[in-house]
Amino acid sequence: MTAQIIDGKAIAAQVRAEVAEEVKALAAEGVAPGLATVLVGDDPASAIYVRSKRKACAEAGITAWDHDIDAAISQEELLALVDSLNSDSSVHGILVQLPLPPHIDEDTVVEAVSPAKDADGFHPFNLGRLLAGTGAVVPATPAGVRELLVRSGVEISGADVVVVGRSNIVGKPLAALLFQKADGANATVTVCHTGTKDLARHTRRAGILVAAIGRARSITRDMVASGAVVIDVGMNRTDAGLAGDVDFEAVREVAAAITPVPGGVGPMTIAMLLKNTVALARAAMPGPRAG
Ligand SMILES: NC(=O)c1ccc[n+]([C@@H]2O[C@H](COP(=O)([O-])OP(=O)(O)OC[C@H]3O[C@@H](n4cnc5c(N)ncnc54)[C@H](OP(=O)(O)O)[C@@H]3O)[C@@H](O)[C@H]2O)c1
């Protein structure tokens, strides 16, 4: 078997086109959605991510408010900036790019962003709502993983999903998203991590296997069931370039479908961030609120 390649770039382009339509609809109602991005310091990877996010905003017609801040900013000054964005009615979404410099407490900053403007969906209020199944803003990478599955026609309901990785930004929210009693969910989810005994025993029984580990090519062919759908969240810089967490060339021989790196989950993360921003802009409109 040679796996179908799930084309994240193409699916993300569809989502972005839909976002652009929603931006037009909002404009007709007098709302210009705006996303404020805050980049602290000059971490090269963060700078690349933020640049792509800003470019994607512009393409979708979302106003990007760019804040590039010196790494020496104090926590108080950063919190004051977040506060001013919270009270700026032209800003509908706020994204503070992580990681932050070590002298700044990330949790404090994440919790300072108004939940109503939390474009990343990392605020504990939104994570709690996600767990309760009442959330409107879902962290962009897990939302992108689900969107890839749904739009590729993969049946999630009833599937055995194994997520390798339990970070707060990928593994945990993805598990919470996929086990909900809801459309595009309703799976039986196992979450694996470094405390898991015999990882391969779990990954081999996955109908849908998601790797969010951060170690290049650590999911090997013998760890994947024939006919599984494999979603590779990993983005690892290696001497040979960017590599996923999955040994793509070997695993594609046994999987039914697989995402490449790059061109899989990465473009979806940006598309879902834009989707979150327009959803927040709509939710901020006066009048009866949906959801
Ligand atoms: N495509 C995108 O848009 C996107 C977005 C976010 C992240 N990423 C990429 O996705 C990967 C994961 O990111 P993250 O932020 O979730 O990473 P993270 O915070 O470092 O978490 C990694 C998780 O993998 C687990 N893990 C590590 N080695 C393992 C092993 N040998 N066996 C089983 N579990 C293991 C860790 O377990 P413990 O909890 O026990 O330590 C942890 O839960 C990275 O490559 C990152 O660059 C991509």
C-alpha cells in the first residue's frame, strides 16, 4: 500500500478562502477583523512563524497589528501592552508568540490575554471550555489536525485515535477535541508520552495516529498499523532540513493516508488562527451571540 498524501497546503488554502469570504461578510456589517501579534525578542523560528501569520492575515483581509518588542522588555511592560490590546476595540484577536524570554512568566502572560480575544485558544478559560465541549476557540494546531481529517473524509467517530505527545498546545487539547460527543469527534483517544510503557503497542492499534513529539522520524514503520491514517505535527530542524516526527518514506508504505512535513499540519495551524480571529470578531459584535 502507498498512502494517500493529505495535502495540508491545499486544504489550508480552502480554509483561508472561506476566511476571506467571512472577512468580506463582516466588512459588509461594518466590522474589520484585526489580529494583534506580539513577538518578543529575536528567536529566528518565532520570527518566521509570526511573519507567516502576518502575511496570511493580510492575504485574508484581516488587519495585522504588529508589535515587535525588544527581548529586554519587563514582564510588567508586556502585561501593560496586553492590557492595552485587550481594551482596543479594533483588535479582535491577540497572539503572543511563545516561547517568551526566561525572565517572563508565560502562564501569567497567557492568562492576561482576554479570553474573548484569545486567538490561540491557550487561555485556561478557553481550554476549560474545550474540555467541557462548549468551546468556540480551539488552539490552532489541534483544530487544524481535526480539519485535515474531516476534509480528507476520514471517519473520526468511533476511531481508535492515538496521540503521541501531551503538550498544552497540541496533545492535550487535541485529545479533548477528538473525544467530545460531537460531529467530527467522538473518537476513543489514547494519549502517550515519555511515561508510556511500550509505545509501539499503543501506536500499532491506532486507526488514526497523531505524532506531536518533537523528535525527528521517531515513529517508524513497525509502529504503524497497515491502513492507519497518520498525522505528523512534528517540525524538527535537522542537518538535512525540516523533518517530521514520522519516518515519512517508510511509513507511507503501510499507512492509508499521511501528512507530509512541510505541507501538512503547518499550513493548517495558520489557517485555523485566521479562522479563530474572524470567529472572535463575529462574537464581539453587539446583539445576540451564537454558541
Ligand atoms: N505544525 C505546527 O504548526 C506545529 C505546532 C506546534 C508544534 N509543532 C511541532 O510539534 C512537535 C511537538 O510540539 P509540542 O509543542 O507539543 O512539544 P513538547 O511540548 O516538547 O511536547 C512533546 C511531547 O512529546 C512527548 N514525548 C517526547 N519524546 C517522547 C517519546 N520518546 N515517547 C513518547 N512521548 C514522547 C513528551 O512527553 P512528556 O510530556 O512525558 O515530556 C511531550 O508530551 C514539535 O516538533 C513542534 O515543533 C508543530
